Amino acid sequence: MQQNVFDKLVAWTRANTLLLDAFSALLLTLVCAGTATATGAGAVLVSLLMCVPLALRRVLPEVSGALVAAGGLLQPVLAGEPQTANLAVLVSLYSLAAYAAPWASRGGLLLGLFGAVVAPARYVWPYSGLASALALVLFIAVLVVATWLLGSLRRASRQNERALLERARLLENERENESRLAATAERQRIAREMHDVVAHSLSVIIAQADGGRYAAAANPAAAAEVLGTISATGRQALADMRNLLGVLRQGPGDERAPQPDAGQVADLVEQVRASGLDVELEVVGGERPLPPAIGLAAYRIVQESLTNVLKHAGPGARARVEVRWDPDALRLGVDDDGRGAAAMVAPSPGGQGLVGMAERARLHGGAVTSGPRPGGGFRVRATLPYASPS
Ligand SMILES: Nc1ncnc2c1ncn2[C@@H]1O[C@H](COP(=O)(O)OP(=O)(O)O)[C@@H](O)[C@H]1O
Ligand SMILES: [Mg+2]
């Protein structure tokens, strides 16, 4: 609470620099000009020149300093003796050191030292001798230097403060950017998962239903099998969706629901085969434990490739899935002998699958290439290094 009042006071004084300076300059002017009346009009003029500009000491420090300096230089001519207003010189020097441009600050110091020599020479030497004059020179010079150093300290702390504020602002910006990026990446991840799960399951279900329509007439037993595949696929898709929604609901950092991995590619091929596509699976090399994210990427890449075969390769196409556990990376290949380039004549707008695959692989330091095969059909090749880049 007290801190609060103090903070408010500080904020108020910051916001009202000119008002405060003008008020203190007015008080000083009244006192100094008042005492100067005893000496004469010249002394009053000098006092006004030295005190009134202090109102601008922080707002326009160079102007204020120049006016005060003019007063000091005119003083030997206009006023016969030192004035109370000479104290204003120290205030002005402090303000120059703290708030003015470096050249003005240094100029102020030089003029102050000049005054430290001239004033005793003019006012003390002729009356009290050289020794007293020299002592006074020393005294004023120390006062001038100390004041200037104080002002410079103030400048340094102000610069420090400004640098800290700037740094805080930059950090805040950076944090904002980072969280925006993270949110975008998360959205893309979810979009990919949604696309892969939904498109794959629906393609399988549609293929099954289409086949089942004809099969049912001739062979009711086959129809029952087809319906079994449809319900199994639907159930699997539902489970996948639940996982995904679970991840969404939990938010980042929470325990994630188990996701499919590379070891389940065989189940996937089995599932696609059940939907009527002729798929062959070849696994080369021994399976290895993979980080879950890479395993999921491998699974989704094969899933999307097979979905594309179902969707685009045309009837009667055959597919071949190859999973190679090479020493450095997991290599995946999905080839088909379907329509290939012919299917791509009118590419469907907004296809997410191939793009998503490439994104998934890139995320783990790998790559995906895809395209029609020279002899007809379509080919997808993916490389997923075991050690994902950090
Ligand atoms: N196995 C394939 N055979 C023929 N064309 C394919 C095959 N896979 C992908 N394509 C072509 O690549 C395009 C992009 O595929 P994709 O990004 O998965 O989008 P979508 O499957 O939603 O159309 C497809 O529209 C199709 O023209
Ligand atoms: Mg697709």
C-alpha cells in the first residue's frame, strides 16, 4: 500500500517534470533576486538570468545551461560581488551532466572550472591575497567536479534504467512470438492428425461399403465380413479421435494418450488389405525402439500413403509397403501400380496429405519424396533418422 503511494508519487513527479522545475525555479528566483536588490539592478538581472532558466533544466537542458552560463559570464561586468544566485550554477551544472547532450555536459564542466578560477581572482585576490584566493579556487573546483560527477552518475543510472526497460520489452516480445509459434505448430499438428485419422478411416469405410453393396447380393456371408471391417475401422477411428480430443483437452505437458507407432504398420496393412486393396508388406532389418513422435510419424506416413492408394490409384491397383530399419534411419516406401500420373492431371485442391507427410518428416530431421513412378503408379519414400535433431 505504502509502496503504491510511493510509486504513484514517483510517477506523478515524472509526468510533471516541467511543473516541478518551474516551481522550484520560481522559489529560488524570489530568494536570489530579493537578496540581489541590495546590490543593484545589474545584480538582479544576473540573478534572474541564473535562476529563471532552471525551470527548463530537464526539459531543455542545453538552453537552460546556456542562459545560466550567460548570466555567469555577465556577472563580473554587471554585479560587483558574488550573488546568492551563484548557487544556481551548481544546479545547472548537475542538470547538464545528467540530462544534456555529452558536449553540453563537458562544456558545463569546463565553464564551471573557469568560474572556479575567475571568481576568486576577481573577488578575493585583490582584498585577501593570493593564498586565500588559491584556497577558494581549490574549494570551488572540488565542488564543481563533485557536482558534475553526481550528475553523470544520475545520467548513467537513467541510461541503465532505460536499457532494462528496453530489454524487458524485447523479452516480452520474444515470449509472445514464441507462444504464437508454439500455438501455430500445435494447430498444424492437430490438423495433420485430424486429416490422417479421418481421411484414412473414411476411405477404408467407403471402399468397404462400395464393395459390400455388390458382394451382399451374391454372398451374404461376405457382406457380414464387410460390415465387420466397417465397424472395426469406425471404432478405431473413434478411438483415434478420442485420443486426439484428449490431447486437446489436456493441454501441453500432460500425459498423452498412447499413439500408434511404427510397430503397428503391420496391423495397418492388415486393415487396408481387409478393405480389399492388394497390399504386400516387407520389413527389412530388426525393429528398434523409437521416440513416440517418430514412431507416430512413421505410422501416419504409411497410413496416408495407403489412403491415397485407396483414393487415387483406381480400381485393381496393387500396393507394396517396405519398412527398412537401416543402421541410421527408418526408411519407408509405399509404391502402387495404379493410375499414378493420370490421377494427378487434375490435382484436388487443398490436399493436405502429402504436405502433412513432408511436414511430419521434416519435424524429425527426415524427408519425404513422392510422385508418379516412371512406369506408372505412384511412389512415396520417407526417411526418418533415429536421432532427431535437437
Ligand atoms: N497413390 C497415388 N496415386 C495417384 N495419385 C496420387 C497418389 N497419392 C497422391 N496422389 C495425388 O496427389 C494429390 C495430393 O495428395 P494428398 O496431398 O494426399 O491430398 P488428397 O489425398 O487429399 O487429395 C492427390 O490429389 C492425387 O492427385
Ligand atoms: Mg491424401
